[in-house]
Amino acid sequence: MNEPANDGTSKACADPVTPARKRSAERTRTALMSAAAFRFGRYGYDGTSVRDIAGDVGVDAALVYRYFGSKEALFETVSSNSKVFEPLLDVPLDCVADWFSALIAGEPKDADFPHPVLTVLRSSSRDEAIGRLRGELTNFFTKRFAARLDGPHAEVRAELLVAWVLGTSLMRGTIQTPALASAENQEVFEQFLRAGIDVLISPEAASFSRETADRDNPGREDLSRENVSQEDLSREADRGGSAETA
């Protein structure tokens, strides 16, 4: 795996085919959705203002209306996990890492904001809430997003992607471990986040893991052949003994 780029942006998203203005707008929209999810989760619909959401992201409140039309429309967008991730079906695969980076970077750092996963786990009907979350993530990532990925084991890579992102988000935004939550580490955090996501998106991801396993266990393939040979000899011996008995 190549060392993460140190320019703070995904090399894939630096492609001139994707205008810089469009990339910036997409990052802002994603960050607003992330901030809104946490605001609505803590204060509810009535206790959350458009100005507060915009303030968490550091933009003017007018952008909320430009991207979503209204506070109600924004609430409906973030009330379902699948709706939050919906743009991933259109975002170029080369820019998925940049998209997730914007999502996580948009989270407020207030420890009192509940993470969406924690909200589900604390639900009074916990089993039902977990089942609903599992269904949403399975439908979106295991089926719909995995269908966009080339190469083997697309479903595994898609589920690992959301597992890693949700776990990273939880560690950084709610648990606030010092290295991940530090503003000084923001640039390097995004660099490694993008690099890791790119590995899962790449069709060479599964091949890379197999090559690593073979390199770490050079005698595994020979041992496998030896075991097969032993099994063949045993079967031949059994057949020979049965023939003599008959």
C-alpha cells in the first residue's frame, strides 16, 4: 500500500474531470448532514436550529436551504441511515474516501452528542432497533454499494468499509481518543483514513490480502498439497484392503 498523500486531498479526487467547486459543495453538504444527525439526535427536531447546524460546520445557514430546501427536508434526509449514505451510489469511487472524510470531519466534538450507533443500542426496543439498523446497512452496503465494486469479495469489503468508518467516527467524535480527536492530527488523520478506504475500494484489495498471506506462510501451499496426497494414499489403501477381503 502506498504511503498516504500529504496534501490533505485525495489524489483520485484531484482528477480534473471532477470540478473543484463540485467537490467542495459535496463535502459541505455531507458535513451538514453529519452535523444535523448529531444535533437532531441530542436536541430533537424542535430544539435544533438551522443556524446551529451550519455553525457546527462553519458555514452560513443559507447553505442549508440551498442544499436541502428546508429544515424539515434535512431532518428527513438524516433520519434514516440509508438516506445519509445515499450519495455514495453516485459519488465516483475514486472520491469515496474524500466523501467519508467530509462526513466524519463534520461531526461536532461535543461529547454529549450521541453517536447514531449508540442511539440504536440505547433504544428501549434494542433488538428491534439493531435489526432495523442491520437491515438498512445490509440493504445499502452489502447489496447496493457492493454492486459498484469490482474484484472479488465485494460484499465483505463493503461491510468492512462501513464498519471501519462507523468505528472511527465513534472513537473520534464520541469517545474522543486523544490522537484521533486532536485538531493537530486532522491532516494526518484524513490522509490515513483515505488510504485505508482506497484499499477496500480497489479491486486489488482481496488479491493483496491473499498475496500477503502466502508471503507470510510460504509453506502453506506445499503443506496443503502434502495433505491431499496423504488423503489419496489412505483412500487407495482402504480400497486395496476391501478388495483383498472380498
